[in-house]
Amino acid sequence: MRAGQGRERPLTVHDLNQLLLVCSLVLLVAVAAVRISSRSGLPSLLVYLGIGMLMGQDGIGGIRFDDAELTQVIGYAALVVILAEGGLGTKWKEIKPVLPAATALALVGVTVSVGVTAAAAHYLIGLEIRQALIIGAVVSSTDAAAVFSVLRKIPLPSRVAGMLEAESGFNDAPVVILVVAFSAHGPIEHSYVLLAEITLELAIGAAIGLAVGWLGAWGLRHVALPASGLYPIAVMAIAVTAYAAGAMAHGSGFLAVYLASMVMGNAKLPHWPATRGFAEGLGWIAQIGMFVLLGLLVTPHELGDDILPALVIGLALTMLARPLSVVVCLVPFGMPWREQALMSWAGLRGAVPIILATIPMVGGVEDSRRIFNIVFVLVVVYTLIQGPTLPWLGRKLHLGEGAEPTDLGIESAPLERLQGHLLSFSIPKGSKMHGVEINELRLPAGAAVTLVVRDEKSFVPLPTTVLRRGDELLVVATDPVRDAAERRLRAVGAGGKLAGWLGMNGTNGTN
């Protein structure tokens, strides 16, 4: 970073205070920008990029920042946190039916997209084959942060939402491998060599991620930590451990952290709502910091010559490469055309392609700065187009109907010495538990509703007490029936008092 000339001097407490003040102000502005972006429909990443550009050398801040290597390191760290947060929020029951299709999109779909986009960049723009392949690989990954933030605001059918989330969590890994391979010095490896390397790295990353996630979930469920605030920290530490272990084993650390987080996110960990809130907060900080840093790295006055190439490549990617990859991957699974249309338009790009565009810069690839500028313009323009129009398209295709009721956010606290658990939750607006009597919950023996909080007043319920939206319940369950009690509560929340008749009972129903 170069903010002016002068002799170097050691960092003082005054400098640290100024730095903390600037960082806190940026965070406050960025948090306010979340509200603005949600009301206006603009993707928040554009606001954060704008903040970074305003702070940069062409903006009012005048900060000259050109350290691509530092940006890549911080971007990788932020992506680990974002993938961990996304994995923790991914429901296994939603992605399990679409796992083969999502995997096909993350592997075959990426291959198709890279080939088509690279061909457009080579033949229409005139880029050398190496630069064209790098751009094709960089922009072929859907951005996890963008997809997670947009999808959770749109009531889509669980199959579509699950497929989009799983694809965005899976496809970062093969794309990173491709970008690194294309950016390496020397001749580009043969396709079968790249395929073997990708397969091996993904297999190692998947194995390590599943193992770390299972061991971490088992440990957190069987070891009572002295403070509830330690559980969120432990979960994020385990997720980062999965990434580090996967990367050090020459596997895909990104796939490892996503799978480990997904395993823990579906394991009914203690103090789960607090953990989710903590992870979401870290995810926002990671996004804000990453986007602001990328805004600092770009030099706006250098973008003029790259606008037209970015628009052409983006048009080929959005209107040809992405739809073709969706059709090739999803037609064999019998997905209806309306869902394919939404999947084609929902290939959101965000900060991940911009971060990946720093890899050829660090590697010293020829014209790497131009590659970065093209990717930056492409991401900004097409995110501005796709993000706000995605909810509209979902409504036009009638895919916002039939969304599942809001799930219960059940928080579990272990009672180690008493060999039991406290389950607490609130009945959300869309839950079918509204209107159900306590005795109609049919909890297993060893579990009971001990307290209800309604209108800020608590009382011990009777068997005939009728539950209402907004009620907060406290359930005590012994260790042997803890899982069955939670399954039963979730089943009633989804199916109401007829959950047993619908095959969602407390012992063998769905989660």
C-alpha cells in the first residue's frame, strides 16, 4: 500500500487508533449499506465494491493499493469463512435429492462453461488461448456469497434452492484448480491430466471434510463446554481446520470446509441458533472486507478499454455458456424447463471470480492486469442485471409458490450431570404448530414441554394448552430421546397435528 512518500517510521499507538477508527467507520457504513441494498434490490457486493473504490486512488480516499498477493490471501481467508457459513446453513434434506445434479453442474457444467466462454474470449475478443482459458475458468464459478444471500430472500422450491446452494458450494474447488493450472508457467497440461488432478484433489478434500465434520460434531455433542459462547468459536475453528487439513494434504481445502460445515450444520449441535448467528456475522464481515479490498485493488481509470470485451464475454457466458451447461447437466435428471430457465439465470457471480483473477497476477501471467479488469467489469455489470431480476423471474415462472414453512430454530443445551438436554425454540409465523395442543405434540416418553412464554409472560402449560405463533417453548428431554423429541417437534412444525399420518412421526420421520 502506498499512501504517499516519506521516510518509514514505526507504527505508533496513534496510528493504531486512526486505523481502528477508519475500520469501524467502514464497517458501520457497510452495515448501513446492507439495509440500503435490501430496500433497493441492489446486490450488497456492489455497494461494498463502491466503498472500496471511493477509498482508492481514483476516489476521495486517495489510497493507492496494488498488492494482488495480499488481496489473494485475504480473499482466500474470507472465502473459507463464507463457505463455512454457507455449509452450516445448508440443509441435508434439501440437497440430498439433488446431490447428483448439483455435482454434475459443479464438474461437467463448469467444463462446458469454461470451454464456451474461453472460445468466445479467443475468437470474439482475440485473447491468446491461455488468457482466454483463464477468463473462462475464473468466471465459470457461481459465487457462494452471492447465491446464499439472494436465495435466502426468495421462497423457491426446496429442490431448486438446494441445487443452487450445493452447486455454489461445490464448484469453487474445481475452478480454483483450473485457474491455478492455466496460470502456471510452461505448457498447459493435457485435459486427461487435469481431469485426474481435479478428481484426486476433490476426493482428498471430500474425505477430509467429511471426516473432520463428523469428528467435530461428535465431539461437540458429547463434550459440555464451560460457556455457551465457546460453541460458535469451536464450530468455526473446526471448519477452518478442515480447510487447512485438506490444503496441506494436497486436496481441495474449499470443498473440505464446505462439507465439514454442512455435516456440523445438520448434526443438531448444542446452542445451534447462537452458532448460526455467529457464523452469519463472520460471513458478513468476510464479505465486507473482501469486497472493500477488491474495490481498493481496482483502478477505475484503467477500465475504459476493457468494458466492451467484458460485455461481450459476459453475454456469451450468461446467454450461451451457462444455459448450455444447465441443459447438458439437468436434462438427464428430468428437471422441468421452468426450473432450468431459473437455474440458467441464477448463475450469480460475485467476489470469487475477482479473487480468482488475482491468481494470474501473482503468477506473472502476461496481460494479467487486463484479465483482472475484464473480470471486474463483467462481475459488476452482470450482477447488477441478474441479482435484482432473479426474484422477478422466479415469480414469472411461478417458482415462488409452494415453499416450505419456516423451520423451527431449535436450540439445544446439554445437561451433562443430569444426562439430559434443554430444547428451546420459538414458533415462527409459517409453522403449522400454530393451533396444536400440547398433548397433540405426542413427544416420546422422557420429553416434556415444561414452560411456555407468551406475550412476555411465562407459564407452565397444561396438556390442553393451545400453542400459538410467537410462543417460546422450553422442552426437557433425556439423552436417549433427545433426537426423537427434536424430530417430532420439527415434524409437527412442518405437518401440524397430522404429522403422524403424513409419515413424519418422532421416531422415523424426516428431520
